[in-house]
Amino acid sequence: MDRSHHHVIEPKTYYTVFAALLVLLVLTVAAAQIPNPLVNIVVAITIAVVKAALIVLYFMHVRYSNSLVQLFVVAGFAWLMLLIALTLSDFSTRGWDRWESDIDRGRPPIATETMALE
Amino acid sequence: MSDSNLAHHFDTPTQQFEAAKLGMWLFLATEVLFFGGMFAGYTVYRTLHPDAFAQGSSHLDLVLGTVNTAVLLLSSLSMALAVHAAQTNGKRLAQFIGATALLGIVFLGIKAVEYRHKFHDHLVPGEDFGTGTHAETLLPSTELFFSFYFAMTGMHALHMVIGLGLLAWIGIGASRGRFSKEYYTPVEMIGLYWHFVDIVWVFLFPFLYLIG
């Protein structure tokens, strides 16, 4: 019969993490008052990521888990990053509103032999 | 003496516990992509309609949203303390589970109040949208923002309800002395689930309530 050696995190650590989470919550609400929209998004996402990391590492014990568990955790979020990165790279490189297209001219977007290059 | 909590296909309780953790994290990874799909869609449409999303966000109650975030963070703390109680044969396991569930109910109650306000203000996507007093000032794509709002917070609320059911299950088990430091796997696993639902809200809150 093996002695299960699960790492027990002391409640004091949990309280400290919780206090940090509350401070970050106040910070994120305060930062939303800044009038610059780019700063807003960057600060909001950064703080959210830090809060999530604290919850994952301490409340979910991942800091003291074996590397396979840590790999699974990283993998889940890595796939999410792929989803968002590839989707945004599609959308941000579309030419919508950048030049006139066939549809704007009232034609179906089908090439015909008599069509000249424009 | 045999350990009745040890399934026959595992060699040791530790191995069983670690396998359960891997399984739960695999499931949570699928949940990350599940919510991630909605976050990706949100990202695209917010990029395309920034003003409408900012306008929609301004109609959400920031105070209730902030309070709700604090409520969920506190519930994660009580859940972590519940797991700690299980790990140390602490006496308060059932109480901590109960506290977590109570905070979850508070969260859902506040959400219900918010939803009621939205229905009352004609901000629910559909035929009725924008027929309220501020109909003239609403941008056309603001209805899209509210589609995302209801879909994402609704799906999150559904996960909370499921979590409450799971908490009831282990709460009953805890009050019957089912868990100890030798076997508390269900408590740890449901703790992981609960923390994950909290993390989803940690991202939902700034994306929905704090635009602009």
C-alpha cells in the first residue's frame, strides 16, 4: 500500500492568492476608466491572464502537479491560442472595404473569358 | 486489507488519483476550446464593430458584474479550502462545500436580476430588441453584442448549475464521511471543474463589462 504524497498547500497560501485576485479585480475595473481603447484591451487581457494563472497554479494545484498534468494544461490553452491567432490572421487580411469588388459593381464574382484584367 | 476505493486496473491509489487528474484536465481542455469558440467569434465581431460593442457594454451593470466576480473568486477560495479539509481529514469539509454552493447560488441570483433588467429594457436580441426608450440611439450591431452576452453568460450559467449539482453530490458524500485523506479524488476533481468555471468568468467579465 503506497503512501500517497499529495502536496498539501497551506490555507495561508490560498488566502494570499485570494487577496491578490481581489486586488487585480479592483485594478482591472480601475483600468477600464482609462480613455485609451488599446491600453484598455491590453491591460484587461493581461490582468485576466494573471488571475487565471494564479487560479490554475495555486487553487488547481498545478504548480505542484507532475509534468504530464502541466503539459495537458498548457496544451489546452495552446490550442485556444491557435484558434484565435489563425482566425484573426484570416479576418485581418481580408480586403473588405479596401477596394471595389465585383459585387459592388452589381456583377456576380465569376470570371468570364471576355473579362479584362482590372 | 484491501482498499475499496482502488479500482482493479490501478496499482496504487496515487496512480489512480493522478490518472483522474489527467482525465479531468483533458476534459477541461475540451471545455477551453468549447468556450474558446465563442471567445474567438466575439473577438472577430468586436474587431468589426467596436462602437456597437462599446455601446452594448455600457448597458451592462458594472457594479453587479464586479460583485459577481468577487463572489465567484470567493467561491473558488472556499472550494480550495474544501479540498484542503479533505486532504487533512479536516472537520469542515461539508461546510466548505456548502459555502461554495451557496456562493454559486448567489452568483446565479445576481445574474437572474441582470437578465431581468435586460428583458425589461428590451435589450434581448430578437423582434423585441430596441423597442424600449433608447431605441433611437442604439447602433444596429449592438444587438449582436447582446447575442454574445446572452450566449456566453448563459452557457457559463449552465456550467454553474451543473457545478451546483456536482457540489450537492460531494456535499452529501462528505456529510456521510465518504472522503478522507486516503480518498478524496471526487472532491479534487469537482474542485478543478469549479475553478475552471471561475476562470471562464474571469475572462468574460472584462470582455463584456469593461469595453471602452
